[in-house]
Amino acid sequence: MALNVGRILTSYDEEGRVIIGGDKVMTNVSQLRSGNHQRLIWATDDAPAEIDGDDDPAERNMDIELPARGSVFQVLELVPGKDAYMHRTDTIDYAICMSGECVMVADDGDEINMKAGDIMVQRGTWQGWANRSDKSCQIAFILIGAKEPKHHLHPLD
């Protein structure tokens, strides 16, 4: 697996000065129910987020759900040849294609291609991510809890 992600963490010392620490390669790879792999970089439970403390939320076991007022920062490796796993979350998702290419599939079959450097703002819609190439695709997602949209249909309705 090519999913090699480093994380640098800043904090404060006891005198209130900034310290830079936690410079490490993340080793917390997990497989999502979609069959793709993720590294959880950070997660919060509420907004505004708590920024004090020594706990590392990246050690959590998470799939695609997050606390209603929370956030998640994760990097996914979309497996080559993997079909789209259709899902929806009550979140605003900032998706940044870091390497490779992928396809975002909407519930009505519409598709949009993404390549390295492309960014998508996804607002709680039904979607799936497919990698139709023979190379890995790395995509970063920042998910922020949001209200359920007023107008959405479940694809099975």
C-alpha cells in the first residue's frame, strides 16, 4: 500500500509558548467498509473544538460517520479497479485529490473525474468514489458535521 502520510502537530508548553511536535508518519491504516484504506489524521467531537490535552484522536477506530458537531480529517487510498461505494453523510466534505485520479459518482449516475490537484466541496449528497485506473489514488477528506439537507432523496426511494 502506498498510503504514506506524515503529520506534524503543534501545541503549547506550560508557559504558553508554541511547540512543534508529533512529527511522525501515521501508522493507523484501517480498511473502510467500502474496501478502501484510510489514515485518520485528526478528529473532533464538537464545535468549537477542544484544543487542549494530550489525547491523540487519530488513534480512534472510525469509518465514515462522525459526531454530529464534529470533524474528521482523513486520507484515503482508493484501491485500483474498485467500484464506487454509495453513501451519504450529514457533512460538508472538502475533498482534495493528492495523487492519481478517481471518479465521484452521484446517485443518478452522473460522474465527475478528479485528478491530482482537483478539489471538490461536497454538501451532504449521495456519492461514491471509484478508482477505474490501475494505479492508486490518494484523496484527502475534511468532513465537518452539518445539518441534514432539506431536499434530498434516498436512491432507494
